[in-house]
Amino acid sequence: MSSPRRRLLWLLYALPVALFLVALLVGRYGGGVGDALRALFSADPNDVLRSLILRVRLPRALAALLVGANLAAAGAVLQGLFRNPLVDARILGVSSGAAFGASLAILLSGSALAVQTGAFVFALLAIAVVLAVGWRLGATPLVLLLVGIAVSALFDALLGLVKYVADPLSKLPAITYWLLGGLGGARWSNLVPLALLSAVGLGFLFLVRWRLNVLTLSDDEATSLGVRVRPLRAAMVVAASILVAASVSQAGMIGWIGLVVPHVARAWVGSDHARLLPASAALGGAVLLVLDTVARTALPSEIPLGILTGLLGVPAFLLLLVGYLRARGATR
């Protein structure tokens, strides 16, 4: 790897750390960064700003970092596995399963624990159905994608049914707000499961990221190189799905991070997944830290993250698409 690209990679790794510190010090409460720094290092346990930073901003910033890294890393893995630049967790039904599970929990219970559990369980159920059906049909990338589209459509229909029967004065607004995504509920108590699942999923994918380069070849070529294609592909899909399920259960439906961020990282560090995967995770965490800081500070009331990611992700995706088409000579 050339020296400029190596420096760029280290800059990508340092970016989320710097933005994490900024997220702790910026907010509507308090007099500014200076006051936040003094409060953070204050020895007074009754300091309101210090308590706010440690109990609210710190877990929320950690959640934004983990969710962004999870979604971007999962997107990079799935795009490589399926050799398709338009693949993300929504295609495989993980996000739709999580949305249905959370909405069903809101309809029946409404407690935060039930919502997170429902989203996580049904996200894993969706990918389990995709893998079970896809395995019987050969587990090729095309088969898994087609089965994923069918499962996603099924859970979208079930979500529509839940919204149809929900009380329009109480349950339906809660479902709608959850589907818009946000990290307002991030606390130390619900951060532990997210951190553990993120460590397991990211740790596994980082360990096998070199083999992902082989899986971007045809199945016959990968097999000739000694790789057990179907078990490894299934294991990577499961790991990516766990990351997405954990993230969606914590933050709701946050789109475009898993689709756009890997393309930006690929443009900067290349297509080698040994570099692309950690770069995508770092960039995803940085992007979501920025968007979450904007979401909680730009207006008097918090802006749902799903709105911000859509406003940023759609133009970014169109710019990437235009650049791709120009590189292939398909447009002016």
C-alpha cells in the first residue's frame, strides 16, 4: 500500500475518535465547549452538565459510533459477498423483519425492552428464513437475493397489517416515530447488548475479511482456491445480519449508511476488503456521529435520524452513480 493511501487510512481511523470527543462537548444544554470541558473534568458530583455528559451524551455517542460502524461494515460485506453494489440489509429482509418485530412489540406492549427484543428476534428470524430456503436451493448469491426480496416483501406486508390495526391515537404514532430512527433512548443499560453483539460480529468479520476477497470471485474459482464457499458465505451473512439486527433494535430504521458509506470508503482505500472493511466501519461511525449531533442540536426538538440519513444518502448515492457511469462511458 502506498504511503499516501496509508496516511489516508490512518486519518479515517482517527476521524471517529475526534468526532466522538466533539459529540460529548456539543449540545443544547450548557454554555459551550469550554463549559462542557470544565464540567467533564469537574470533581463536583452534583454538576448537572457533567451528569448530562456522562449519563446521556456518552452512551449516545458510543451507540452512534457502534451503529454506524455496524451498518457500514455489514453493507461492505454484503456488497462483496453478493458481488452487487446495490445490496444492503434491506434486500435480505433483515431491516423489514426488525421493523415488523418492533412494531408488533409496540402494539402489544410498548416497553423499550420489548421493542428492542422484538426487533432483534424478528431480524434474525428473517435472515434464518432466507438462509434456510436459500440453502435448499443452492445458496448462490442470486438465490439468496431473490429469497431475501421475497422475505422482505412478506415482512413489509405484515408491518402494514400491524399499522392498520394499531390505535391511530397512541400506538400508530409510536410505531411511525420508531420507524424514523433515532438514538434518543440510548442509555448505559441498553448499550451493553449492542456493544457485545457488535464485538462478536465485527470481530468475526475482521478475522475473515481476507477471505472475502476470494468470495468476490465465482464459486468455482473460490472452491478451487480451497475455500468452502457455502458455509463461509452463510457465516458472513449471519455475522452481518447480527450487526444490523443489533443496530436496528437500538436505533430504529436508519437507511443509506450501509449502502453509501462502503462506496465512499472503496473510492478512498480501494476494493481490498482487508482495508475496506475497517475503513467502512470507521467512516460509518464518523458519519452517524455527525448526523446524531446534528439531530439533537439543530432544532429545538430532535430530528429523526432516518430523515437525515435519507437527506444525505440520496444525493451522495446519485453522485456516486453518476461518477460510476462516467467512468464506464455510459453518460456525459
